[in-house]
Amino acid sequence: MSRPNRLSPSLATVTAIVIATMLLLSVGLAYVGVTWYSSYLDESMTTSMPPQAALAYRLLKEGQSSDGASVRALIDYMNEQDAQADVRIRLSALVCGLISATACAIIGIYLARRIASPLEDLTAAAKTLQSGDFSARVVAPTGSTREVASLVQTFNALAVSLDTMEKRLRFNNMAIAHELRTPLTILQGGLQGMIDGVFALEPRHVSDLLLQVEGLGRIVEDLRTLSLAIGHQLVMQRQMLDMAEVVAAVVAAARPMLEESGLAVETALAPAEIAADPQRVRQAVLALLENVRRYAAGGGRLRCETERLDDGSVVIRILDRGPGFPEDMDAVAVNPFWRGDSSRSRATGGTGLGLSVVKAIALAHNGQLTFSNRPEGGAMVAIRLCPA
């Protein structure tokens, strides 16, 4: 989307130029009218007056004396012309004023249309947005003022944002329904089978159903986390933490789960203190470890690192030897329910919310989530936390 040209005139500049042009035009037309009338009066004085009065007028104009009779004839003629001159002056002023007003009106109408035309387009596009069609866009007319171009650009950006949000909402609604359908179907089928006596009420069957309930609980908690992030209420309690100690505690708790999946855990945890929400940081690190367990099981070594940077921020890195991210991962936003391998994640029980939750936690700490493939194979995910 193109930005407004800084060289394009502002509305205030255009208005000032138009007003100055109107004033100059009015003064110029008045000057032309008076000059024309003066020349007309001078010509009529020498061509239409009686010969005796014309002789006296010419002699007086040349600085010569004239006889009394000629002067009296000139005075009589001038008195006769005074009444007509007053009418002619008024008529000349009226004609020049009408011409000036017409020219100023034409300029004003042109300027008003130049300003109103994009506003009409914006109004029509806004009504289109109101109807639910977010594909409406407005094109700024050529030579538009800076304010109009900026308004059009802002409107188009808003329309694009609404269109993106609407598509994402539609996708999320379908994804949530898809995620909930499988565990709910299993629960419904299992419970109905127990009621009908098809399945015995045994701990093994109840345990299987409990796993589905836990999966539903994870989906609900992840959605709640994302909702809090949207409302800027995700990070509530910051306190000074050593990220090395926090990550070490999470890794220690998750080590049996990781080793059971064939992952040998190693750490390189340098001291890294920063004010952060301990619960959210643990949640983010555990989500990344859970991702590695699902998608890099049997992939050899898992490495966890912490580092404090010179600007006071802290980086937590999770490195694995699994299959890594798809080649086009950089072109894919970390959206809710995104999966690199949908078939495998379905089999392992992933919801696709993990990276979205981690990204939300990183952003809530003024940081960011980055991910890449390692040259020697595997993936690297880094959470950067910045000071408040």
C-alpha cells in the first residue's frame, strides 16, 4: 500500500492558495473595470461632446486658456454627464463583481468537488464494511491533498485489518469446533457404551475417558491464555527471576517425560535475571518442551540454554534434533491451531495452540518468539524477554 506523497500539498496550503487567487482575481478584475471605464470616459469626452466644449476641454488639458463661452459649454456638458457617469460606474462595478464572483464560484466548486469526491467514495466503502463485506478499498484520486491521501490510506489499512481478523475468526471457529469434536465424540461414545452395558465400568475405561477430559482442559486453558493476551492481562505479577533456575526446574520436572520419548536432555543455563511472571514463563517453557516431545520424539538430544544480552533482555533457547520446521515456516504466521504436520499432530494429540501461547507470553514480556531450522538438522525456538 502506497504512502501519501510528502510532496503533495496539504489542504491548508491549497485553501490558502485558492483564497489568495480569489482575492487577486477580484482586485484584478476591479482594476480592469476601472481602467476600461476611464479609457472609455476619456474617449467619450473627446468624441461625443459638442465642438465648443471639446475645444475648451482640449485647451484646458494642454494648459492653455479658453474663452468664457467655451468654458461654460464644457461645464454644462460635464454637469449633464455626471448623472450618466454615476450609473456607468455602478454598472461597471456590478459587471466586474459578477465576473469575479463567477470565477471564484467555479474555483470553489472545483475545490469542493476535489475534497468531497474521495469522501463520497469513503462513505460508500464504509457502508460496504458495515454490511459485512471487508473487501472494500478506496483509491485516492491523482493529485489529492496530503490529508485526503492519508485518510484513504488509513481507511484501507483498517479494511485490511478487519478482513484479516474476520478470516482468522472464521478459521479459529472452525478449528475450535474440529478440535472439540474428537474428544467429545470419544467421551460421548464411551459414556453411552457404559450406560448401555457395552463397556464395563472399569478403571481402564475411565482412565481413557479422563485423558480426553484432560485434553479438553488443555484446549480451554490455552484459549483462555490467548484471550488474556488479547486483553493485555496475561502478565499480572512480575518479579525478579533467574531464568536459569526457572528453566532448570521445568526441565527437571519434564525430564522423565522427555527421556521416556527417547530424548536425552542437556542444559547450558547461564545466569540471566529479569523481572518476569514466573507462572507464564514456566508455562511457555513447558509448552516448548511438550512440542519437542510430540514432534521430535526419538530425535536424540534436547538442549536448553539461557543467556542474558547486553541490552538487559534474556533469551531462552530450546534446540532439538528432530525433523525441524517446514521450509516455508518463515512465510507462515504463528496463528492459533497452526501445525507443521497436521496428520502427525493429530496422532500425538497436539492442538496447534502451543506456539501461539508461547508467542503471546513473549509479547506480554515486551519480547518476541523466533524459530528456525538448525544447519546440522533439527529446530531452534527462542523466547526473548525484555525489561518492562
